[in-house]
Amino acid sequence: MICCGLLTSGKVPVPLKSVEVELEVRDHVATVVSTLNYENKEDKPLEAVFVFPMPGDAAVCHFSATIGQTQIVAEVKEKQKAREEYDDALSSGQQAFLLEESDQSPDIFSLSVGSLPPGESASIRLEYVTELAVQADEGLRFILPAVLNPRYHPQGSAGGSVQVTSVPASLVPYSLSFSARVSSPRPVSKVESNCPLDPLEYLNTEQSQATVKLAAGHKFDRDVELLIYYKDAHQPTAVVEAGQTSAKSGTLMGDPVVMLSLYPEFPQAVMSSLASCGEFVFLLDRSGSMQRDRIKSARDTLLLLLKSLPMGCFFNIYSFGSSHEHIFPKSVEYSQETMEEALKKVGEMEANLGGTEILRPLKDIYSHACIPNQPRQLFVFTDGAVGNTKEVINLVKKNSGSHRCFSFGIGEGPALLLSMGWPKKEEVTLSSSPALTGCNPK
């Protein structure tokens, strides 16, 4: 099994000594700074590759690495030029990094570290910015992933250049330090987690600034999830950030910016009028990786949702693996009869359809015209170990004007995330540099 993180050219993990994560949340936006420390305990140099996960909607704003006394800081360059400079640096005995986004999956980056001398330590620092998702109970959700899962590559598609397999993080002898600082124009009411936390500490009398840390001894054998709650969550707020004094005036980083947060609360009368209409399409993963508890969990959830649909709406259920199936040729009106037919067929579904070919059933769904005055909503249930995420996301984006898409992850680390507002991400490449000057977020 191949661990994610810093790997040799032979896919052997370089020992990880420690992980330090600092999270700063300003209203609805989080800045994440991760520092990973490695050590080459071999008696020979290692040419290593660093593989790590990124949230699909994140923007990388800093990347640096230190090997011994040498620091390498990110520069954004054209892909081919960056690769040529990286090869030239290695051939001349210099140290250089090359960071590239996977062609198939925008949430996996691989970083060619170059030569790591024997006995030397490597410290990799990554900083990115991401918007926090709002939950149904008005909490803001942040996830620190523990592992990268293996990806399923559809037949005929090119696999990733780096094969990654997850291992239980509790088996890796490294320490984790995690702290969060939360600030907002509104008071912070509470911070919850699926992992033990030290008590929340307020930094001012208004309780609009607070810090919290992960309790000592956490094994990092699962994702760290934070839920942040503000008082008066629906009150509009604005946060002003001054421009960098070192940046040129009139540039993105040199000018001040304002972040306006609007989280509206709709009257109950409006929500009630929307509840009785709609086309609900469910897409269930029945690939081999969904066996046992996963398929049962997805099936139980789908059965519950079917019983909760409003009378008079339209619905259909698709399932997929290497092939795909549907219960009805097209969406049908929800009634006692159609509900009972669907419940029976869902109860018989097993994880017996092979691979994770999600692209073809999505194309089939989108080939059917939307029903007038019945807004389409698509719900995807999958463990998401998909290699062709870009194709899937682009297809959903192409059809984003006609429907809304929601994904439900099943298992330890679903890789496939579908979002209607998926941002375009630039490629980031790295080379040797004494400093990072005028680097705009990408």
C-alpha cells in the first residue's frame, strides 16, 4: 500500500515527523496554513514526490518548502516552461519543486520535490483559502481530511501519474497540532467538532473573536470536522481587508477589498409554496466499493427520502456502476402507487454493478428535458472514488442553468464533489526563488 504525502520515486513513503495546521476563519471564509515536516533517514539522496488533497473550491495563495537551509517559494509560471526549468535545475544539481494539478482530478496535486539529501529534513508549507459550507442548522462546516482515497478510472481513461492508496493515519508515527481562530462582526456562539477540543476561549468582550485547539493526543485516524456557529446568523455583514503595503497600488493584492456576506432567511410562506413542486432525481452508486455497510446506508437514506417527497411532484431513481439502470423510463408523478414500486426496487438494490462510471448516467439524466414548472433537483449518493472528476464536474456545470445538484459522500473520504459554483482553478507551478513577490491568489 502506498501512503499519501512525501513519496520516493519508488512509491516508498518518506517518514512524516509532524503536521501543524493553523485555521483562521473570518466570517464565512477560511484560510488554512498546513506545515508538514519530513526527514530522509536513508544514507542516500531521494528524489521525492509530494501528493496531497485540496478542497475542490480552494484557492492556493502560498506554497513553500525548506530543505536544510534552502527555502523554495512558489511562483506561478506557464506549465511547459516550469517543467523545463525544473528539469534544468535537477540536472545542474540544484534543488527545485514542481507543483502540478492532476489532469483528471482537480482536488489532487502532486509536487516533485527533487533531491532530498540523506539526513536532511523537508518542511512543506501550504496555504489556501476556501469558503465554508453553510449547514441546515446554520453552522459553518470545515473539514481537515485525514487520507486520500484510491480513485476509480473509467475504462479507456488515462490514470493519474501517481497512484495513491489510503492507510489508517493511526499507524503513522507523527504528531498533529491543530488550532483555529474565528472572527466575525457577529458574536461566535459555539464551535463543535467530531474530535475532542480544548474549551473555546474568547478574545474580546463582544465574543466576536475566539480560539480553539484540538485536544492533545488525537490520533488523526479520521477527518477533523469543525462546526462554527454565529449569533444572528442571517444578519448581513461586511469585512474590510487592507491591501498589502508591499504590493503595487491598483493591483489585486495592493488595493483594499470588502467581503459582504448575505445569508437570507426566506419566509415560511415562500418555502411552503415551493415544497409541493419539483422533479427529484436520485442517483445511487452501486459499484463494488459500495458493498456491505455503504450500500445499506445509502439504501436506507434513499428509502427515507422517498417517503418524504411531497405528493404531486415528479421523481425517478438511477443507479450506476460499470453500467447504469433506472426505475422508470422518465420521471413520473409521485403517488402511493409509484412510491411503493420505487420502494420495492430500491430495497432490492445491491453493490453489484462493477466500477464507478458516473459520467454516463449523468448524460442520460441530462438528455431528458426538464418538466415545465417542476424545478429539477439531482441527488447523488456515492463513495466518490472517481478519477475523471473534471469531466463529471464540467458536465454538471454545463447543465447548471437547468437544475441543482447535491452530493452525499459515503465512507471515509469521498473524492467526488459536485458544486454548481465550481470555480476555475489555475495551474500552479513552482521553482527556486528567494522570495514570493506579487503572487496573486490562484
